[in-house]
Amino acid sequence: MNALAVGVFVITVAYTVIGSALVLLVLLHRKIPVRIMRAGMPFYLYGVCNRSTPATGRFLRALALSTDVSLLLAIPSCIWFAATMK
């Protein structure tokens, strides 16, 4: 059970970090103004994707939202991992 908890935690955190970095790089490449210090805050990059002019594509908005959902799933998986440690 501990290996499953570790796996879920690692996958959710890795997806959140890599996906957010990818969204940030695409936004910077398109020269959309982004505050780098806020880029790690939940739902910030998704909000930038929604408010940007010209509009970003549906895929980028979906990727930004999915990284935020993954971050929300990382919290209970961390608690599950900590609870199964002995």
C-alpha cells in the first residue's frame, strides 16, 4: 500500500510541476505578460490563459486547469503517503 501511495504522490507532483512549467513557457513564448513570482500559485496561470489577448487555445487552458486539479489531488495523496509510513 505504501508503494501505491508514493507512486500517486510522485506522479501528481511531477505532473503539476512539469505541466505548469510548460504552460509558463508557452505563455512567455507568445509574449503574454506573466508575473513570474506568481506563476506557482494555484489557478494563476489558468487565469492568465483566460484573460490573455489574443486568446490562448483550448488545449493550453485545459492544460493549465489540469495542473491545478493535479495539485489539489497531490494534497490528499501526500496525507495518504504520510499515513501509510511506518
